[in-house]
Amino acid sequence: MLETLFKLKENGTSVRNEILAGITTFMTMAYILSVAPNMLSATGMDKGALFTATVLTSVIGTLLMALIANLPYALAPGMGTTAFFAFTVCIGMGYSWEVALTAIFLEGLFFIFLTLINVREKIIGAIPLSVRQGITVGVGMFITMIGLKGAGIVVDNGATLVTMGDLTSPSAVIAILGIILTGALYYKKVPGSILIGMIFCTLIGLPMGVTQLPESWDFAIPSISPIAFHLDFSWIGSFDETINIVVVLFAFLFIDMFDTIGTLVGVSNSANMVDENGEIKNLKQGLTADSIATVCGALLGVSTVTTVSESAAGIAEGGRTGLTSMVTASFLLIALLLSPLFLMVPAAATTPALFIVGVMMMSETSKINFKDFTEAVPAYFTFMLMPLTYSIVNGIMMGVISYVFIKLLTGRRKEVTISMWILAIVFMIKIFVS
């Protein structure tokens, strides 16, 4: 049944590989289950309800990715759009969380429409090869930065922006030991090496005070009724409010679209999950799953749902089909039932997984033509800005804009397609309007 449903042999994988990959993806993304509710609760939303809604939305989206697209990606509320939702739209602009959820609901419906008419696919196809290669490297550097920051190895600094943290701190020690162990296990081709590394870090974190035992072992599932199906369309009667909400809607749309594109392109290229034409397999189905999940998330009470970059950890473990996503979704459900246990995994324990995946994604740099500066400069812009600005979207924007204008200035404008010009113009408008 699994072979028929997921075509394991055709994709060069096995049930064992897929199970290990699914568990690894879950362990790596588990922090989202606590981070997203924490951020959204700043708007006044019920934190317990947010935890349940975050899990349920992630399960729905990940299952859709498994069954519709047969791809090994997990979905969850995006950290970028969640922060934008809470701290910009609600706290900064003063909109209620109900209105913000309504904007996301409409954005999801618009996304479904764009996917059905192949606009999102065409946008991905319009991005030149050098920028796509830069995206792969950039996503790897970005998730590595997330891991190093979470362990306190990299910290902020007023004079130099970032600097080395305290490497003698328990979190940093655990993360460094985990990186070395995971790297050695991966070199030896030990099955489940990334997962073993995370479990090792979690366990040694107990005596070191990094892994905290739950304060309560209450396994009751909080109700989502305080936040579910609380959409607010009252702003439609006001022209000014409608214009403002439309602007917010398109901001969500922009961030979500290019976060998803960046993750899909970056991870798929690094794992050779592309066809003979270099196109991502089952892309339209994957984008459809992503769009439907966003609509479901808005109805349940969470921010925009996106394909998470942490999926790269499971794919590095050998995941190649929707069975990986199915396993991840199953563990997400278990987390809902055993939340105190699963939320024990500290950020430092996920650092080795993110670091090792980043190492593997860096191999894409060997494919970039650094001798041709009209290709090298956009690629470099793309992958450097992702970690340095903490945004996949920023890297894509500057990669596309620089590609168009450097080709124009060097007399190679024929290499720039109409689609690329349109993307560059849209990105420039976004930069100047923001």
C-alpha cells in the first residue's frame, strides 16, 4: 500500500528512511509549537488555544503535502509572518487579531487562485539558475544562523552586529558536541545520525540544566474555541480601512510567497529532487497544499502557514516522498497528546541538525559560475543577505534586482526575460513602499 501511494522505489527510498526522516523533521521543527503561540499570545489571543491550533494546522498542511503532492515537506505557521502578524499588524498598526486573521484568510484564497492559474509556478520558473543556486546556499546559511543563534554561539553586538557568544555556556557546549558527533555519524553513514545527535543533546542537557523537565505533566488538550472561526469583516464598510487591510493582505502574500519559493527551490535543489529540466517535482500540487493550509490556519486561528525550511533536516536524513510528511504529521499529533514531553527539546538540541544541513546545502556553491560576474554577483547577493538580514525574502529580492540591472549594464539584456523584469519591478516597489 505504501509503495502504491508514495512510489518509494521510484524515488530511491525505503520505509525505514522515510520514518527516520519524518521523525527528524518533527524534532527539528518542534520549537515552532512553542515559539509561534508565544509570539501570537502578545496580541491577547489565548496561548493554550494557540498551541492546539498551531499543531492542528501543521498536521493538516503536512498531510496535504503528503497526500496531494507526495513531497517530504512539513508545513507550519511561518516565523516571519507570525512576527509580522503579532508585532506589526496587531501591536504596531493597532488591528485586532480577528481582522489580521481575516487578511490571512483572504490571502490564502488568493493564493489558491494564483496556484490554479499557474502564476506561482511561473514565478519560480522565471528565477534564473544562478539565483536559484544562491537560494539553496542562502537557505542553508539561514537555517545554520537560526541554529547558532538558538544555542548562543552567535549573539548580537551593537558595534559589529553579530559576535561570538560564550562558548563555555551549557547551551553552546551541548550544541558544539552535537555538531561534532552528528558530523562524525553522518560521515560513517549511520542511519538516523541527525536524529541521534538531537536526542544526545537533549539527554546531556538534563544534568547541565539546558533541558528542562515540564512544570506540569497535564496532557489535557486546550480548546481552540477562543480563537477558531473568529474572522472579522466589519472593516469592509470603511474605504480607508479596506485600503489598509488590502495593503496588509498583500504584505502577507508577498512574505509567504517568497518564503515558500525560497524553501522549495533551496531544499529541492540540494537534494536533487528536480526533474531533467531542473523543475521541482509535483510543484503545483505542493503549492496547492500550501495554499489550502493557509486558509485552514486562518480559520483555526494562526498566522500564515508555509513550507518550513527545517524540512531540509528530514530530507538530509533520506526523506524523498510524502511518507516522510505523513510520519511528521503523526508525531505532531502525538505532540498534541504529549506536549509536555515533546516541548522538552531545547533549541541547543536542534542546532546540530540545522548546522549539518547547512553544510550540505553549501555544496551548491560549486555549481555557481563565479567567473561570470553577471551570474556571480546576483547569486552572492542572494545567499549573503538571507542570513545577514534574517530573511529568505530579502535575499531573493536583491538577487533578482541585481541580476536584471547587471545584465542590462553589461549589454546582455537579452538574457533577461519579461518575467524577470516584472519581478524586479515588483521587488523595487516593495522596497520603496516598505
